Amino acid sequence: MQPSTSPSIRLIEEKHTPLSLVKGPTTPHLLRLTLGQLVDQQAEKFGSKDAVVVPWTGARLSFVDVKHRTRTLAKGLLHLGIRKGDRIAILSGDDERFVELFFACGRIGAIFVILNKTYTAIECERAIRHTGKEGSTVPQAPILARLEALSTDSLWAW
């Protein structure tokens, strides 16, 4: 009997092919910067120019503002016990706090997990469990038990 060449069989076989082996141009060379270093570099270069403008909140942050605010937030996360490799999940709309948390996580090496604000409580729980570390404990009650009552601005860490 000959092996099947149906599209579904090929799809399963191709599923195990590493996607990161895509090869492209080798120039310009990749930058060796952390997100924190990038924020600091941009603050030096652009200073008081606008970096983040969010019309619906009225926020207007300069590159220097982003640098200082993300450093302060990163220190706060460290104070809360968040360390490199820990996950920070956010269920929020797009605004300046989202940008600040993204770069603050990058400064300390935490993994920023974005939960779609249209997710149901069950979808949020599934996403949080899916992104958890091998062998780690995902927060239980009261966090997961309260998912259905959440506003759109919530944050978890594990």
C-alpha cells in the first residue's frame, strides 16, 4: 500500500518542521539590544519628542517619560517578586499603560502575555494555563475564579 499524500497527512507531517529556519538577508546585522537598552537609547536620541500618544486617554509621553516610567514600573515589578522568566498577563485595552508594562517586562526579562480583551473567562484561563511554565503553578482562586467579573484592565503574574 502506498503512503497517503492527502493534504491533511502532509499538514500533519509538516507540522513538526521548525518554522524558525526561515532565512533572509544577512544585512543589516541584527542589533544586540535588550528592550530596556532600546528605550534608553531612544530617550537619548529623541528626548522630549512624543513617543506615545493615546488620544482616547489624553496621554502624551515623551521618549524620556517612557524611559523613566518603564524603569519605575520595572522596579515595582521586581519589588513584587517578578523575576526573569516569570509571566505577566494583561487583559487591557491599548493605551499608555500597555506600552509601559511591555517595556518594563522587557527590562527585567519577564514574559509579557497579552490576553485578548474579547476573551471569555474560560478562554482567559486556557490562555494563562497554556503560557505557564512547565511544572509551575497557575494562580488559582481568587484570580481565576473572578475572571468572569473582571474589568478590561486586569493583570496577573506567575
